[in-house]
Amino acid sequence: MNSTTIGIAAQNRTQELMQSAQKLETAFVSQMLKSAGLGELKDSFSGGVGEQQFASFMRDEQAKAIVQNGGFGLAEPIFATLMRAEND
């Protein structure tokens, strides 16, 4: 392997670790939104069982959008921890 190949591999691994950290933060935010009751309609105009089944998809997409726009700031320390573990 030459140095260019090693550099590209390291860059790809760094991107993979950042994506993993962002996915973990997204899952956390999604669970926070669920705990907050987002997507739950309790009145007579709720969508019933069908709406309950698909509410998680909406929460997940909203959580993904939150993380892509800065999120709670959890991805960065998670990423740093993954990088340290990778280098040990």
C-alpha cells in the first residue's frame, strides 16, 4: 500500500466513525422525541393504529434533521471516543 491509499483508507474510516456517532445521536434524539410524546394524538381525530405504526418513521426523520443541523452536540464527543478507541 502506498501513502495515498493509506490516507484515503484513514479518511474513509474517519467518515465511517463520524457517521456512526451521528447515527447514535440520531437514535438518542429519536427516543427523546418519543418520550416527549411527539407524534401521539390523543383526541378523536387521531389516525389510530395506522398512525401509531408510522409515527416512529416521522420521529426518526425529524431526529435525523435535528442532528444534521447541529443536534444536541453528542456526535462530536462520541466520535472523539471512537477515534481514541480506534487508535489504541
